[in-house]
Amino acid sequence: MSTSAATINTAVAGQPGTPDIAALFERQQTRALALRTSTARERVERIKQLKQLILERRADMARACAADFKKPAAEVEATEILPIIQEANAAIRHAKKWMQPKPVAPTRLLFGTQSAIHYEPRGVCLIVSPWNYPFNLTFGPLVSALAAGNTAILKPSEMTPHCAALMQEMIADLFPEDEVAVIQGAAETTQQLLGQPFDHIFFTGSPTIGKIVMRAAAEHLTSVTLELGGKSPAIVDASADVDQAAKNIAWGKFANNGQTCIAPDYVYVHEDVRSAFAEAVDKALHKLYGAQERIANNADYCRMVNDRHYERVSAIIDDAKTRGATILRGGERDATERFIAPTVIGDVPADARLMQEEIFGPVLPILTYRDTDEVIAGINGRPKALALYLFARDKTVSERIIAETSAGGTSINTTLMHYMHGRLPFGGVNNSGIGSAHGHWGFKAFSHERAVLRNRFAPVFLFMPPYGRLTRLVARLATRFMS
């Protein structure tokens, strides 16, 4: 199957009205009860069909991303399609094993019992996805929801309308609405969805909206997985390979025009290598995107998603300049194209908006430090980040920073790559998120771990009323035995 850009445009222009959300939710509730007994083979077959559909529509996905924010086709393949295929492959290989009850050995006190953890579907799940990686961050969690045996309603971002329209078309081609459905709309639609008593909500977005989602979930005591963001630091130690650090930080920061939740938000650079690092970043950007004056015409460089985000990032650049910061590279902008060149800024004061807000754009502040204590204090003085990046050849430095800071995940001598490791949990901590995703962790996020205990010959009657001398003696002896 394939869809032309013209077809996608028509779909966006003729978006249907919001469906009866309550009625759809009720239909999915009914279907979710039937899916509780679905087999591993049935779940895997659904995931295989989704995987095949994504591979068939990859060209359409690239066109939709290009139409929404000029995302390069190679980045769509690497950051949208590849992670979903990896997620699907893991579920296809391991769903049967993940579904099996996990035996648990009895404690000494409960000798004579037999126990296991059973993984049961949560039920009807809501997946609210963002605009920056629209396909990846919608279909990736969907794979986990399907592997766990749930129904799902998907709410993609209205900021990437071509992508949202294509997702709705793809899902409608593959699934009945009572199993998986896509609902388009803006904030009002999301609020209507959050009013339903979902069994689980998987939200990817900003900490500010994450708090709104969590408050809404609390009304129904709904469990949540929140993948949020924050100001993720990078650190370049004096012992670092400066060229390696510059190349990886430049790639991690400016891919997708900086609109990546785990992009390095700012970088601490040791004063001994600060000048070398700035020069190395300049060379790395030239290699990645060509001469500075020609980046605006480079098809490998993405754009800001809309005018509002363009204006926001422009404003924080201007704010930094007003406060005395120095533009080391970039700063060029074109509002008609929503183009902001890769921009590196030094001498950034602590009260600048660049250091107070998550940037989510192609701007890299460089902070110079002398002592690791400064870095640790600075990181610990902020809300916990989704990612932390460290470039150092001295292992004692990396071990100390990992031990004395907290972040959702960490990559050493690279950026972003921990996200791509399907055998690692991905998620935040506190302000940067709740819960984990990917692989087995994604399956468990959409599953309830149900404790099941069977009594075989445990003498539980010894602890039952009436509480006479024998009962008291048995209880006392049990306490002594357990001490």
C-alpha cells in the first residue's frame, strides 16, 4: 500500500469530527475482556502485521515527516522506523516468554505454598504521543501494549497533522476500532480522552503537561507511564577525547533540529579543553551540515515544527544575547522557513532563559568549569534530567558523576545511544518521567504483575483464632525462627 503526498494533504484538510469517545472507550472495554485470554501467537501475529504495514508505508511516513517539518528521509528511517522495527522484533521473539508465569520460591514462613507472578493485560490503554518523533513515539508503545494483550486508543499530536492523518489511515487499515483506534484533535480532545477511566496511560511530552496527565489519571486511580524531558546535561572532562565529544554532542544536539527529549540541553566543558572543544564543534558541524552559510539549503537539516516554537527558541537566543552571552557559531534565522541555524553560545549567565527552560531547539550553551564539584552541584541543583552524557577517559571521573548525580539514563562517550538499546529500560526519574519502556520493560508497563499463591500443605490453621496458648507459642517460635 502507498499514499501520495496529495492524498495525505487531502486527509489533513478533511479531518473527520471527533468520534464519540465514551462509546469508543466502552467498545474497547468489552474487547479488552476478550483479549485477556489471547495467546502469544495471536498477539505476535498482530505485531507482525503492524511491522509489515510500517515497512510497506515507510515512503509515506517519510513524506509526511517532510511535509510537517522537513525531516530528512534518512532521519525518518533511523529515528522513526528503525526503533519501531527493533521494538517489534523483540516482542515477536520474546512475547511468549514474557507472558509465562514467573515461579517464585516460598519464604521459610510460607513453606508448603506455591507462588508465581502472572502477567495480565491492564485493559484499555491510552497512548498520547508528541510531535517530535511522531511515528516512533506512537507505534513503539503500541507494540508493547499489543504484546501485553491490551486494547489501545492513540492520540497523536495535532502539531504534525500529516503524520497524524497517516497514522489514523494506517491503523484503520489494520485494526478494528474496538482493538486499536487513532483519535485526532487538539487539547480539548485530549481532555475528553483523559476524562475516561483508562486502565493505563502512556504519555510522552513535557513535564508541564505530564503533571496535567497525572492529575487526570489520579481521578480514576489510573496507572501511568510518563516519558518527559528536562534539561539534560553533557559533560566534557579534561581527560575526554575532545573530537569524539564534539562530534557526538553536535549530532545529538542538532539532529531533528534539536527537538529531541534526550538531546544534550547544555554542556559543561573543563576549562583546559574549552577552546579546543569549541573549535572541534565548529568542525563537526561543518562535516555534518556543510558550510555555515549554506546550511539553510541543506536537506539533511530539519526545521522547527511550527511558528510558535520558532518564535520561542528565537526569543531565548535574543534573551541570552541581551544578558551578555556570546554567539560562538550560528544564530542565523529565517521565520518564513522556520529555520534556525545550529547555534553555539558561550558566556551564558545563569539567569538566562537558555539555562532556565528546556531549549528543545538547535541551540547549545557551553558552560566552562574548573572542578567536578561545580558540575555535580549544578546538576543536582536542577530537577532530575531524562539523560546525562559524559565524555571522559578517566573512569574515576565517570564513576563519581554517576554515583553522585541522578538521571533517567546515561551514555558515556556518546549521545542518544542508550535509547536505541532494546535490552535497557528507557525512562525518566521524578521530573523527567515515571516508569520505563522498551522491550521487556515496555511489556511490563502495560501489564499488571498479579501475585498468585496456592496452598499445598502450609499449616496456616496454627495461626487462626481462637488465640490460645498454642497459637501464641507458634507465633513466638515463628518470629524467633525468622529473626
